[in-house]
Amino acid sequence: MKILWLLILISSYSCVVEKAVEMDTVNFGSFSIDLPVDWKVNEIKGVDSYVKEIVTSDSDTIYFDYGYYSDSLEEESIRIYPSSMIPWFMERKIDTSGIVFLNKEKIENSDREKYRKQKFTYEIVDGYQAKIVEPRIIGYGLTGVYFDSLGVGDIGNIRLQISGQDLDSDNNELFLQSIRTIKIKNR
């Protein structure tokens, strides 16, 4: 019996031990970030900003945009109406795809939160306020970081956003770890 318990203890401990991932600091000029060594950085052409793509070992793709017009990673507003308004939409032949109808007359912000794909928090990363976005359900939604102001240029705030869509569980976790290693160079 003691041997059985010992085997169960050893096997459950081995499930908890995580594989260490080798990381490497990648310098993008204005900032650096630690990424897994098997992730690749590809050149892509930006119009009004500095952009690149990062491809994970599982072929998930993460993009970054450094410039004046970087996306703030805001989720599109959820359109929710009382179900009593369905006839109004139908009479006017308004497309209701993407609209949520609830069996209540007053729609609260808490109702909208239930339908959002992502959640966000604010953290300080290398001395800057960073908006960190994660999907509510891993693998279904956006994971990323947004810095609203890394300085001021000729036409306004310089911003940085790095994000990936529908990342698998391992890549999502590795990317969130990487986000917290960002170092901003232009101070």
C-alpha cells in the first residue's frame, strides 16, 4: 500500500513540474522583449509605423505596432437590447446578427461584461502604464499589451501595441510572461 501511495505522489508531482523554456532578449530598437528562442521574427512593411510579426513555434502569430496610430486593443462594444425591441428591428429590416437580446427591460454594464471576449488590467511595465488584455476563454480572443504614451513625437503620443489572436494555452502564457519583460529604450 505504501508503494502505491508513493507512485501516486511521484506521478502527481511530475505533472506539476513545468518544462523550462529558454528565452532570449530581442532588441527592436525602441524596445526589447524576452521571447522563447524558437519564436521567429519576420519583417513586414508598415505604412506609418514600425511593425513586425512574431511567429511562435506552433505557428501562432503575434504582431507589434510602434508609432502614433497603434491600436489601443479596445474590444468592440457589445450591442445588447431588451427582447421587447425585436419587433422594432424586424419592422425596419435591420440586420440583428451580432446583437444580443435579453429578457429584461433595463440593460446594465454587468450584462455587457458577460458577453465580452476579453478582460483587461493595467500594470506598470518598465515604469510605464500598460494595458494588458487576455481572452476570457484561452484560445478564443485577443492577448496583448498596449502602451498609450512612450513619449511625444512630432504629431503626438508614441504608442506600442503587441498582440496575438486566439493563441493556444502555452503560447498565451509565454506571451504574457514576455510582455512583462518589455524594456523601453527611448527615455
